[in-house]
Amino acid sequence: MLIAKNDAYHKQLNFADAEIGDVFWVVEHVPYSGTIKGVQKYTVTEIRSKLVICQSELAKPMKIKRSTLQENCYLENDPYFADIQKTFEISSQVEWVRRLIKEHESRDFDQEVVDAVLAWQRRVEMRRE
């Protein structure tokens, strides 16, 4: 079973007692920034004497030393990870919306879209006060 070590904001996963089928998430950061580049789900598929082999649906297998605590790895029930995942999902959606807006002419937008953006802007300004 995977166990998280350290405090809430600097957790590291201990793979010493990992079991086949254990699930965890790896958060990829842009170096030297607070930007999250990706969130990937991994499953422990094989356990060797010194290594744990993990597989993701989209990435190649990852080899992790059993004796080393792993940074940027989180269990699904971790409240801090839930916040990271929510932030990443919203950021991804915002980038997608930005691309959509850039791809369209201004005549493609109707009043409903404009009203929604203006209402969002008012909410942002109220939070800043």
C-alpha cells in the first residue's frame, strides 16, 4: 500500500510497501514556475526487489526505486491533490476557450456569450475587493 510522508504541502510517496494495483497521480510542473503542465494517473503493475514498475494509459512505463520517496506523486484521496487537479482542469478549459475565441470572428459571438463573459468579469472584480 502506498503511503504519503511529510506535511500537507510537501508530501512524498513511499513505494517501499507498494502493492500491485495501487493507483497514484503524478503532477508535472513547468520548471521554476507554479504552472502545472500535466496530471497523469499511474497504476503499479509489477514489483521487483528494488524497483516498482508503474503504467499509465498515455505514457510509457515508469520505474521507481522502492527505497526513494517520490515527489510530485499523490494519492487520489489527498485534499491537496484534489485542489491541484481542479486547478489544472480549469486551466485546461480556459486555454481551450481562449483558442476557440481566437479562431472565431467577432460576428460569430451572440449576446449570450458577451453577457456570460461580462458576468464573469464582475465576479472576478468582486472577489478582488
